[in-house]
Amino acid sequence: MNVKTDVTLVTKRGQTSIPAHLRKELHLERGGRLVWERVSTEEIRVRVLRDAPAPLAMLGFAKRFRRARRTAAWMAELRAAEK
């Protein structure tokens, strides 16, 4: 683990930037979530929150309950009900 000190500024709106090398090393992308933990009066710990991916087996199971219909078939059904 590379122990390097980076300094960033906090903007007027309370925002700061994550140094590019840390974003790359931690595989952070737009929309990534961070957890901020106060450690002491002068120290904050930031952790990357990794969302657990949905189990692939469950996605396959749920697929059988989806009824995919083409728009034309759906419209024909709606028009038949209007008659």
C-alpha cells in the first residue's frame, strides 16, 4: 500500500476532489458511494461502499416471471378490448 499524503481544498459549497491516483487505485467511478466516519476531533476515515451485486442465479429465476411482449401485440390486445 502506497502511503502518500495528498492535500485537497474544500470549496465554498463543501465539496472536495479525490486525487486521481486514488480514484484509479480504488476503482472509483461517477456515482460511487463513500462512507465518512469521524474518528476523532481532527480525523475522518473515508471508506468505499461497494454494493453487493445481485446474485446471477436470482436474476435467471426472476426472468421467467417477466412477460415480454412486443408493442404491436400489446396494442392489438388493447384495441380488441375497446371493441
